[in-house]
Amino acid sequence: MSWNFKPDRPIYAQLIEQIELKICSGEYALGVKLPSVRDLAQEAAVNPNTMQKALSKLEEDGLLYTNRTSGRFVTENEQIVKLLKNKITQNQINEFLEKMKSLGLERKEIIHAITNLLKEDEENEHDS
């Protein structure tokens, strides 16, 4: 997953979200050692201080931990990652529902649209 930033929100907040996604998706597996702050900052094309701020927040939240002699690691606690996935899922669903409601769709129409898309997706999977 590449680093993509939008101009509407602080970079450090977007770094936090993107690292959370990398952890939830398994790109950064449980217990894995992260690259150094400088390496991550260079990869994301951001200031190392901005990356440090994001990583510190993730450490506060329990997603990362530091071993003084070895560097920074992703938590090994599956429950923390599961809770984060659930939080992200809820936020995405709520955002989606708000957009659908702003289009004037009613609950039944939203459910119908989702059901149809899932059926199409399932059919495409079987065809491949």
C-alpha cells in the first residue's frame, strides 16, 4: 500500500490512519519490527518529526511498542487489532450510510443496492 495524503487533514493524522490500515491488513504483521522512523519518513516522503508524532500516538494507543535496544514493533495483541478493525469498519459503514442518505436513498434502497453489488461480485469471482 502506498502512502497517499489529502490536503484537507493533517499529515500526521493520515499517517496514523494509513499505518493502522497496514496493521489491520497484515502488511505490518503482529510482532513485526517496523523500519526506523527515518526510513518510514523517507518512504512516505514526510518529515521524520511528523512520522515520529504519528508513531508515538500509535504507541499510546497500544498498537506499537518500543524495545529500547531493538526498535519499534507492532503489538502482538490480536484483540487490540480486532477492536481497531471493528472501529474502522463501523466508521466506514457510517460514512457510507450518511452519503447514501444524503442522496435521498431509503434504507430498503441501500440494502437492495448492496445486495445486488455483492451478488455481482460473487458472480465475478466464480467466473474468474
